[in-house]
Amino acid sequence: MLKTSRVPLASLLLALAGLAVSIYLTVAHYSTTDLLVCAENSLVDCASVTSSDQSRLFGIPVADLGTAFYAFLTLLCLPQAWRSRNPWIGWARLGSVGVGVLMVVYLIAAEVFLIGKICLWCTVVHVITLALAALLVTAELRTSNV
């Protein structure tokens, strides 16, 4: 079990890892899918996933949304944010990761049912998002007066 005192560091490391992979996917989106170190023309096909119709949400590349999401979460997971007594920071952290989980569910469904391909880099971001959500929700439950 992860001690509550280690949650801030663990959350920051997960947020930074998510930010790094999201930036990588954003750079690949705007330059060339050749940058994606991933198999092609099989079930695992990052280029097909990242260039599909589902790679944009409301006209915005999903990679950009992921980068913005993780930049925001990184700020919310900085030590100063964890030390803040402002309850809105904690709510923003939980709300953001909740939106992230919903986005992961949508993206996995799109990969499996609409595109028929899996992107390994996207899967890394999905796993990080789910791990961060589990960490933050568990930490909140441990420290709340429920």
C-alpha cells in the first residue's frame, strides 16, 4: 500500500510521465507518424489510430487535449498545490482525473470498435490516467471524513 505521504510525489511522477508521452504524441501528430515507434498494418498500429477520424474531438487533435490535460494535472500535483489549504485544488484534481477516465473509456472504445486498431503509446497514456485516478481517489478516500 502506498502511504498517503507519498501520494504527492507519486501523483507528480505519473502526471509528468503522462505529459511526456502526450507531448511525444503531439509532436508525432504535427510532424509525421513515422516518429511513432510502433508496428503498422497489424492490430497494433499507432499511425492508423493517431490519424483516424477519432483522433480529433470537436476539431481538436486528441494529442493536444492530452498535453493540455497533463500540463494542468502536473500543476495540480506540484508540491505547492498539495500543501495548499484551498479545497478547490483537491476538487479540481479529482474532477480533472474523472474527466480523464471518461476520455480514456471513449478512446479505448473508439480504438476497439471504430478503428479496429490499438495504439501502444495511447495505451501508455490510458494506463497512466487510470493509475493516477486510482491513486488520487484512494488518497482522497483515506483522508476524507467519510
